[in-house]
Amino acid sequence: MAANRIVIGLDGSEGSARAVRWCVELARDLGSAIVAVHVFSVPVYEAVPAGFPVAPLDDETIRKELAETLEREWCAPIRDASIPFRSAVEGGHPATVLMEVAEREDARMIVVGSRGMGGFKELLLGSVSHQLAHHARRPLVIVPPPT
């Protein structure tokens, strides 16, 4: 039996905002805690006024800024609903990291939002939800865009 935790991937997009609202309701119904995860890919370059990138920001600076945004903004619906949660910012490929976190947490499921691209665009973009649907060993919920 999986632990009573739900792993959710958050990236600040409208799709992830829909997913977190959906996940809050499910967590409330199941009495589950939420593990909110944001995954970043390195290197990230700092923009300068002339528009030319300079040396990449160090991982610790990126992680700290993303952790603050994740905790303060993207997890606000979880906190406001008084659902137990913790957040994590990790580097790597989003689908791979979400699967690793779900295994490590013995999560009952993974939740992500859909960006609603679909079709050929999704194939070209290699969407995270598409990769999770094919490779995740935990149940997966992809929260669709509004109709």
C-alpha cells in the first residue's frame, strides 16, 4: 500500500495552477499530504540589459529563488486549504525527477497539469505529462485544460 502522499509537479503555468486546485480537493477527500515539486533544468543564464546571456547562475541561487516562489506562490492553495505539505526544488528532467520523487516518497499518485497543446505540437515538445503517462510506475492524474 502506498503512503498517504500525493506528488504534484508545479511550474507556475496555468496548467499547474489547475492541477494544484484539483489536488487540494483530492488530498482533502483522501486525508493525504502533498509533496509539491518543481524541477529546473540547468544551466539557466542570467539576462543582462543588452540582451546577451552571461555565465549561468549557480544552482544554489536558482534553487533558492525557485524554492521561495514555489513555497510562497505556487503552494498557496495548499497552504490556504490547511493541507499538510512540503515542497522541493530539484534539478533534472521533469518527468524523471517526478517519478523518482514519487518512488522515494512511496506516493499513492503523481498529479500534473496539461498544457492543452495536444497533437503534433505535443509530440514535438515531448511533454512531461506524455512521458509520465508512458513511464510512471505510480498512478498518474493529468488535469486537463478547461473545455
